[in-house]
Amino acid sequence: MKRVSLALLVLAVAPAVTPLAAQSLLYRPANLGGTWVPDGGVVQFNFVHRFYVTGDPSHKVNNYPTFTLAVGLGRSVGLGLHYGSNSQVVAVPGVYRPNENELFARWRVLGSEGQPGFSVAITPAYNAAARSADGELSVDYTVGRLTVLAAARGMTKAFGLDTARAAFAGGFVARLTQYIAVSADLGSFVSPSTRAAWSVALEFLIPSSPHTFSLQASNATTSTIQGNSVGNGKMLYGFEFTIPLHLKRFSPWFHATGRPKLVVPEGAAVVKISQYKFATDTVRIAAGATVVWANDDVAEHTVTFDGTEPGSPTIPPNGTFSHRFDRPGTYPYHCTPHPFMKGVVVVK
């Protein structure tokens, strides 16, 4: 417990950094998709796992996992799949399907998730278990550390029945620090109403990484448009973990070009940062020359010297750091978030 408390304290007082390009759970509660669209060239993998334990005598663990796989097409369009392996959306006798697949697309027509002001997204979907054409209109409003969300949902064949239904949901996320947030949401079908779905969660941004993690309590099972609209009568506990896969790591076709043309002072040396390593282990320069570090990686890095030489702040993706060396000597350095990354500057 002491180690856990210390870790939370470090997160609370750590200096602010910008979350890397990926879906961030610090901007949406557990049962709302928000207006998130994966960045272009990023495949997003999210894993939600919820469970409850039955009472005496069996104490059986009932698991409700949902997998999300989505890819970004440009800046405002994403395509994806939600897959739940233990769905309760379709429970008609003789028609029950434990697997639930939801194909979806999302078009963010206004704003950008996490930026101040309004964001709006339209999400058409098809639920294969219910054989229903579904859809959602999502609106987010962000001001300071608070994001408020609302969603209007429609289904042509809710629960696999020949019945068109509508549902509404709303929630909020309050970011306590750059790394920690709390959230809650509530959603339900209308006309006729069903048991409302709700969730509360504690979200974390893992420092110097694109990953976010949440601890959740909810009464909803699968994380789909229909699954997030109805509760099942039991409190489930669980977590969600987000994993972005940057395609530029595997192919130059997807390499980002977000940084302006690199301007290098005359006589300066350039060290590129990529694939979690400094491309040049040893740099040799004359006294008075400059070294420029260019971060071509998907993660944040630093240039931290082992001696007293002042190093860099956090260098974001597509960012740079320059330092002039006036005195001859050997200057070993490393990356603070990733200490296995090492290099040395030799000044003659």
C-alpha cells in the first residue's frame, strides 16, 4: 500500500505534459464513446473487462470483455469493430447469441476531442447480434479540466426484436491532475424505459506514454451502443486499457510529417530519436558547436545529461531540443522516461 500511495503522489505532483496522440480515457466516461476518432495512421486497440462474482455456494466469476479495434482515416473519420464475447443484448429464447459484433464508423463533424469548446460526432453502426442498424449523435463540451458529454442513440431492432428504440445518455469527466481523472455517466432506453445503465470510473494517463487506464464500476456489460444503454441488474467491476499502434513504426508510408522543416545551425550535428533509441550513439563536435535532437518517435523523450550540464525538458513527438557545448569534454546522456536510451557527446 505504501508503494501504491507513493506512485499516486508522484502522479499528482508531476509536471504537466501533453498526452500523446491516442484515445485518452481522461476525456470520456466508461459508457460513452464521446467524439473520439483515431489519428490517421493509428490503429487503436482498447480492452474493457468487467465481471461480477456470484454468491454461495459457487462463487463463480462471470466475465464480460469487450474488444475495440479501430483505425483512423485522416483527421476526422474512423472505422472500427466492437466485439463482446459474453453479450446480453439479445436474450430472446432460441435467439440468444453470446457473441456481439458491432461494426461502426465515426465522423467528427466539429471540433476536436479534448480541445476547449464543443465537439460533435456522428456514429452509424450495425449490431450483428441484434441484426440492427444503430446510430449515435455525440456532443462534448470541454472547459478547463471538465468535459461534459451527451449522446442520442437510435436502433432499428433493439435487442433483436422488431422494435425501433431510442436512448439518451450523459456524463462528465473531471481531470484532477494531468494524469488522473474521475468520471460518471448514465444512459437508458426510452418508450418504454428499461433499467438504466451507469458507470463510475477512476482514469489514469501513464506518464510519457500514449496509454491510458481506468478502474470501473458499472451495471452495463458490453461496450456497444446497445450494451451501454441498458443495465443488467448487477454491479460489475473492471478496467479498460487503451493501446495505440502507430503504423509509421512498420511502414514509411504512414510516417507523420507534422514537424516543420528542420532548421539546423551551421556546423551543428543532428541526432534523431526514433524507435525508442538515439540514432547516433556518439556525436563528435568541436567546442562551440551545437547538437540538435529531433524526436521522430511516437513517445515523449528527454535528453538528460549524467553530469551537471543542463538537459532538455520533455521533447514531444515532432519536437526538437538544441544545446551548444562551449567546453571540451565527454557528455554522456540518457532519456529519463526510458533510461535504456543512452548516448554521448564528445567535444574536442
